[in-house]
Amino acid sequence: MSAPPTTLEQPLTPAAGSVSPILVFENVSIGFEDKPVLNAISFHLNRGETKAIFGIAGSGKSTLLKLALGLFKPDAGRIQVLGDDVTQMPEDALFELRRKIGMVFQESALFDSLTVRENVAFRLLEEGDIPEDEVEQRVREALSFVELESTIEKFPSELSGGMRRRVAIARAIIAHPELLFYDSPTGGLDPVTSTTIVQLIVKQRDVSKTSALLVTHRLQDAFTMATHYFDRKANEMRPLPPGARAEVPMSFLILRDGNIIFDGDVHELARTKDEYIREYVA
Amino acid sequence: MELLSPAEFAKEKLQAVEDYSLLAGQSIVNLFRHPRYFADMIQQADLVGFGSLPVVVLTGGFTGAVLTLNSANSLQRFGSLSLLGQLVSVGMVRELGPVLTGLMVAGRNASGMASELGSMVVTEQIDAMRALGTDPMKKLVTPRVVSTVFMLFFLTIISDLLGLTGGGLFASLLLGLDFHQYWSSAWQILQYQDLFMGLMKPLLFGFIISTVGCYYGMSARGGTQGVGRATTQAVVASSLMIIVVDLIATKFLMSIFGYR
């Protein structure tokens, strides 16, 4: 059965048709204070794909995202992002590369002395050559995507945890990134708010088809993403019909003790015989 | 608290000196690289300069007054009370104005910088800034360094003037000296070298206050407790550095100008 009709309008970022890897980890290792966190891990993320990364607390999930952004340097191995080797790049070149990547941090990491408008517009204002009217329009567009246009004048401290995550998503997508990283976007949120965030991530995935890495310890969030699609007409997330595959490919990667113990799609995950994974999935 | 071996302790301290030197050097190098954040510099100048004005005004005025009282007592013993203006003038302009202003601004702003940047570090705002393609060294550190150096220079001039005025008022009101005579002798004794020494120091102290405050803020670790520790360390380290650098700078400048 073909993918459900997503009736997409103009996407925020044009999706590339190719399946070339947009992110490649090759034998990457890192440790802190003589304690290994990641041991020679290798995987890749194809253009247009969304990959969910699981692991218990302290398994190196967030470290992996920070490595991909060049915020940390690995002890060994190579990381290619958008064709550039971030392990060899100087900091100045990394700033250029990071402008093509959106990141949603675990605790939102909004600038607490700036308003929601200034937070979301931060990247555009830093570029400096974008007219004020256009910045305002794009800020409103990004905030309306996360359904938070009414908070534009507020400070992060005036928002709830879920609202802050949504503003962080708006800040990450405003510059139409080629690659998106989500670091535990539903961590510490109640189930209803978590579903709202997952719906936004699915919406972003299906509308923009931006390649994404999603780090989480909540397997149910990734299962929801793998088994649902965003219906633009109804403006809501809907379950995929039985047997249907999502238009945007989705895969799973599980970390244990600094090693990858699973890398595959939802069907392979459901069929796995690994005891640890089965326990995790259960 | 974890106990370190002497070798590890020395290594840690050397690493801290290296990190501080890199931050201080980069804050200067960034002045010549794009982008330059003029709006942030003005905002910081307002916080550091106008924000510190009340404390500097009070410190300068009261220091001048107390210096007058103490000096008058000593000069009276030698029958040289007429030299009071000269003594207060040289003391304030060459030493007390720059050092006390530096210490007050360090207490107020090195702590503010360390706590603000430290909070940003522990809440991942600095990482977020880097992830958004902005260099925190250029956006946060360099504007603070430029503004503190610039504003401390003018704050010291204000402190010197208020010290002389406060001293003059006390000399005329309490000791019965003629204010105009005090003021003209205080003014005439000052030489170009004295002004150079007195106005060179705030440039050094401003650099110390801002770089030490930013260094401790940017290297804060361990949540709110870490931010508190960074704040305390920033004030202690910047105050000590001001006092040590003051001695070295005074000796160096005196030898340049041929003072004994």
C-alpha cells in the first residue's frame, strides 16, 4: 500500500530526492574523565530520513548530538555532516556549518534575557542582512507553526515547560535547516504535552522532510512517529493505515554501554530477538 | 571535596592559566574580526558604567574626605598643613582613585559577569548560541571587555574628581582651610606623569575585571552551586590581580618616569 496522502503545501525546506548520507559517524569514540562514553560507533543518516536514538540515561545520546554539531571533539573517529568532516574543522568554519543545522536542546536552552520574538529571530538577526519586516514575518510563521504566536512578547520564564520546547522548535526551524537535532524533546513533560511535541515533530518531518536525529529515552514517542503521519488538511497527526509505510523513512538506533546494539526500522525492531531490546521495547 | 596530588593540582592550575590567557587574547583579537557587536558593547557600557556610578561616586568622595582627615593630622605635626591639597591630589590620582574604583567595579561587575555567563553555561544557553552559529567569545566576551576598559577609565576620572572635591569640602568645613587654595595647590602639583600613571591603571584593571569575570563564568560547572563558586572566585581573583598588577604597574611606570 502506498503512503497516505499527506496533502502537503509548499514545504519549508525542499526535500532532496537522493538517499545520500547527510550525516556519517565512522568509528567515533569519546570518553570523559577516563570513562568511555561512546566506543567506536558507526552509523549514517540518509538525506530526508528521521532516526530516533534510544538509550538509558548516561548512554551517550546527547553527547552524540553534540559531537555531530562539533560542540565536542571525539577522541577517535570521523564525523561527516553535510559533506564536511566536523572533527577536522576549525571553530570559525563550524559556525558556518551550524547555520545549516537546527538543534532543540533538552531543557530548551532559550536565552532567558530575550523575549520569545528575539529568541526565535536570533539566527536571522545574527545574519544581519535580513530586513526587519522579513524577520518579523518569519518569526510569526515559525511561531504559528508551533501554535504559539500569542507568546511573541513574553519571556521564556513566563512560559510552561511544553511551551518552551515549542519555542525551541520554532527557533530551530526558522532558518529552514537541512538537518535537525532533537535532544529529548519530551523529557520531563506530562503525557499530553509530550504528544503535542511529538505531533509538532511529525508535522515538521512530513511538511519539510528535513533529515532529523531524535534522541529520546521514551520509546513510545518514536513508535508514535513511526506509525503516524501529519494530515495537513485536518491539521493533525493521524495513524498510518495498516501495512502502510510513512512517506518519510524512519529508523531506530539503540545505544548500550557506548555501543550500538540496534540500527534498523520499526519492523526490524519489532522482530528483534535481542533480550535487552525486547525488554526495552516492552 | 576530591583531594588532588600536587602534580595534578599544578597541572590543573597551569591549564587554568592557559585557558584564561587564551580567553584574554581572543577577546582582543576579536576586536579586529567580524562581526562586531556594537549594540552589545553599548548595553554593557550602560550596565558597567552608569550602573557603577553611584558606588564609584560614594567611594571617591568618602575616600578623598578620609584621606584629607588622616593627612591633615600628619601634616599638622610638621606644620605643613598647606601641602594638604597636593598630598590628597597625588594620592587620589596616582593610586587610590584607580585602585579603589577598580576594586568596587570588580566587586560589582566581575561577579555579575561570572554569574550571568555561568548561568548561561549550566543551562546550555552558551551551547545553544554556538549551535545557532554565533561565537559566544565575540558576542558575549569581547563587548564586556571593551565596555569595562572604556567605562572604568571615565569612572576613575569621576572618582578622582570627587575624591578631590570631597577632600576639599572636608578641609574647608572641618579644618578651616581655604577651598580655592586647596584646589589650586591640588591641581598645580599634578604633572603629566601623574595623570598618565593614574589613567593607565584603569585600562589594565578594566581588562582584568572583565576577562576574569568572563573566564570564571565561561568555565562554570556543576549547576547553581558552580555558578555561585564561579562568582566568588571571580571577585577574589580579580581583586587580587588588581592589587598585584597595581604594584607591578606602579613600579614599572615610576621607573619609566625616573621617579624614585
